[in-house]
Amino acid sequence: MLYIVSTPIGNLEDVTLRALDTLRNVYIIAAEDTRHTKILLNRYSIKTPLTSYFEYNKITKGEYIIRLLREGKSVALVSDSGTPGISDPGAHIIKLAIKNNIPLTAIPGPSAFVYALTVSGKPTDKFAFEGFLPSKSSSRKNRLKELTGEKRTIVLYESPHRILKTLQDIHEIFGDIEIAVLRELTKVFEEQRRERVLSAIEHFKTTKPKGEFVIVI
């Protein structure tokens, strides 16, 4: 069985009892960053072996994981935080398992975009999750232009080194609209900002952006 295990997006106490039980009892844990996952395992005294599984080794390591599963060994797939397969390389091994008729199940838990949408104050009945926009400026602007006709709430992920450029692009394409910008969710320095785009831009011009961001439009 391939277990798709959701892990905390920040606060380690947000892990579920079922997730802990699964991580203790599988043959091996495939982790996006073994050093990061080790922190969670150490917190709960879990000794299960780890293997790295990330964007640049997903092809070769995916074959290794499938081989283990075919041998009857159970594998837990985790991402650095949140739900595997959502804007992370875990989607590849999930497709491989399905292709090879290997049973899989998900252990539900936290997801950053659900958290951000919930507290944003924006409509939650219909929304479009875009994940990360393209890193190239022209491609990013083109995608934002395509989204101007979107009637649903839009949820984006962004990295700290690109948040200011993305906010500037949002202002150029959408104007000075009301948005929510959230970072470091569930952590000590969590920040929730609900303001117009220009206000957010001015803030992050003077305050160095840190942590992973979610933008809600």
C-alpha cells in the first residue's frame, strides 16, 4: 500500500494520530526533504527509515519505490508540509502507483491553501487553486491576465524571494484590489494581512519577506 500522508504545515502538534500510526508502521517513508521530515519523526520518536524523493530524483527514485511496493512493502509518501501531491513532486509517484495497479490511500490533514482560504475573508463557496505561478515574469503576467476573467476566489502560492514581484504583477494586471496575504501559517510568526495590493507592496518593500506565502484574490 502507498500511504499519502499529510503532515503539519508548521505546528508539529497538528499531525493526526492516524498519520503517526502510519509513519510508525510502514516499511519506509519517502520524503521531499529527509532533514525536514526527521524533525517531525524525532518529535514523536518514530524510527522508520527515510528515503529522499524530490523534484530532481523523482524518476529514478520513483522506480525504486514502485519496486518496494510490488514486493509487498508499504511506503508512506510525505511532502515538506501539508498534503503530498499538492504543488509538490508527490503527484508523480501517485500516478505511477495507479498506473502499476498498486493500492493507495490518503491520510488527510493540513493544507496551506485551505487554511488561507478559510481565514482570508473571501468567498469560499467556489474557488480556483492556482498553486505557484510561473517564475518567468512574462509567463507570470500572461497567466494573471488569463485569470482576470475568473469569477471564483483565486488562491496562489508564492516564495519569499518572488512575493514582491508577484504582488507588483497583480497590481499591474488587476489594479489596487483587496487581497489577503498570509505567511508562516500555524507557526510562531504567522502573519495575516488583508489589504489593498499597493499596501502589501509597500509593506514588503520595507519588511524582508520570510516564509512561504499564500495570496488570496
